Amino acid sequence: MKIIHTSDWHLGHQLHGYNRDYEHQAFLDWLADELEAQQADALLVAGDIFDTANPPASAWRMLYRFLAKVSKTLPNLDVVMIGGNHDSPSKLDAPHELLKAFDLHMVGGIHRLDDGSLDVKRMLVPITNKDKKTAAYVLAVPFLRSADLRTDNLDENDDRLIKGVEVLYSDMTQAARELLASEQAMIGMGHAYMASGQLSEMSERRVLGGNQHALPASIFADDMGYVALGHLHLAQKVAKKEHVRYSGSPIPLSMSERNYNHQILAVEFNGSNVKAIEEISIPRCVDMLKVPTKPAPLDEVLAALKALPDDELPREQQPFLEVHVLLDKPQALLREKVLQALEGKSVRLAKITPHYSQREQQDSLQHRRLSEVSPQQVFALSWNKKFDGEPTEAMAEAFETLLTQVEEQE
């Protein structure tokens, strides 16, 4: 049996106002071809299918076209998709009854029965091999919000959120064990921030209330053959475990991710155990440029921009450009000067990042666009101005908790 693991598609994403549909369509076309070339038995998509809880109709069309294509070319392919923190659980769950008829399983949120117990039948998905025999069960656990967890009966000395996640995965694991036959694999899925995970600047956040709620790899039982994770955009192993992995996002979702090796993971099983894991790089169809490579005075920057090639490209294929300028103080008409230097160039100006002297750096956030500043940076700057220092770890964690609550209410 072979599965393909991917995540964090963020369909409908915009980068500083620029549409990413061209890049996403190129990825989905490539993925469909790769699934056929690999003769995959299953595709696992570990959350953040969409970029927002209310994605545009074009993003839904793109998803459905892809699913229709792979269902036609690979009629025996099982697809399991879970919701992430960017997705709407109810919107992902809505087409479930229709999609499951085509072996397409979408689990947007946690499902419980009338007595409050987990609806394990909804979230345990069988995977069949080329002989049409059940080869594995997937624990399709979506992004977990605090309201999804049962913490009332837990010890007050425990971290209730982490313990609640552990209990949920334990219940799902036990239910899977009751179904598993010899040589059948148990595969975990999740969309979460794991302890020691490497975050991307301006892209992901620690979820479930801050770093104190980073989940330990021990929530996954030792008899899980593989764990397919989403949320972090950089492909990486968890706790140095070969079989517990983030696949990463298929395209860079911020300029800080331009040097990532975006990939999918092809995981081959021999019975219940992983035989091999292949990292397959995703071709990039739109480049990301940083000019200059290090911050430089404005005159040098403008000269470097004018020296860019005059290649004519369709708008959607033009590279994204981030400009770094070294300044003594805020510069009037900075953007206009940069745009003038770029006249006739086939690039899309995504971001201008000014760099100031140490004295000016403390106040530089007020000269940046709101889209370029994270809530954590605003909080840290406000705290520094009022109390002349960095916020304590406890205060930073409290802010993360409040931020998560606000986002869940939106």
C-alpha cells in the first residue's frame, strides 16, 4: 500500500493582495499526475484546505475539479481530508454524504454521538489496497478547538488542553485497534502545533493557546505506522521520528518561505509498518525575489531594481518581489520611487521592508503596513512602550489564548 501525504493547500490565498490561483492550479495538476505515476492507494490532506473559513467560489471549484479528475483517473483512490484551523468545520462537513460515495472522505470537525462519546465511525476511515482489501484505518482527527475537548473530569494538576487531546487520540486509537486485523496499518492524522516544531514568520501560529500547549509526540501511540500532520508550512519530522511528519505547504505562503523545499511525501507500507518514505519536491511555477539580498541604501536599491531583466511574462507568472531598504529615518514617497524603478519590469511588488538604525528600529513598526505585522508584534511593541521591556512568558501565553478565542468566535 502507498499513500501520499500533503497539507496546507490554503486554496483562495492571496499574497499581499495578489491572487494565487495560477500556482494552486499548477500544483493540483501536478499532484494529479503524480498520484497516477505513483499508483497511490490513498491521498491524505492534513488540514487548511482553504485559506479562510469563507473561501471564494473559485477555490471550491478548484477543489471539486481536482477531486473529480482523480476520481476518474484513479477510481480506486481513497481521499481523506481533514479540517485545519483556517477551515470552517461545518462547510467542510456539508458535502460529506455526497463525497463518501466516491471514496472521498472530508472530516471538517469533531463528531460526537448523543451521549457525548466520539463518533468513531465518522472519523475512522478504511483504506483499501490495489486488491480492494482493507489495508489500513486512518484516524481522521481534524484541528481541535478547546470546545471539542472533554476536560471536566480531568485532574486539575494536568494541563487540561493537552490532556484533552491525549484522551481524544487515545479513544480513537482504541477504536481503531478493535477494527484492525493482522497486517493492517493504523495511520494517524492531525492539524496541530507539535512541541519543537519550526514555525514560519507571519504564516502559522501556535494553536491551542500558546507554546505551553504545544503537543508532545507521545499523544500518538507506538503502534501507529505513520502520522500525517498539517499546520506547519516547513516539511519536517516531529521529535526526530521518521514516521511522524509535517508534509509542509505546496507553495510559499509568505515571502519568508521562499527558500523552503516544498514537497509531498510518498509513504509505502509493508503490512502494518512503513517500508519507505520518499520526499518528492513540488516544482515551483512562480519565483520569489529578494532585492537586494541584504538591506542597502535607497540609491543602491533603486539601481538594483532597474537592473532586473525586462522579461515579458503573463501577470500570474511574474515573480513576487520583496525589497529591503536601509534607511536612517522614514522616507517620503518610498513606494513611489520603488515603483518608478520597476516600470516595465515583469515582477509583482509584494513588500517593501525598511530597515532602520537600532534607535529607529524600536519605532519602525508604525511605518509598516498592518498586513506585514503580526498580532504578537503589535502586542510586544505596545507592552514595551508602556512597561519598557519585553512581556513575560506568562503574559505572552495569555495573549495567545485570548487571540485564539477571538479567532474561534469569528
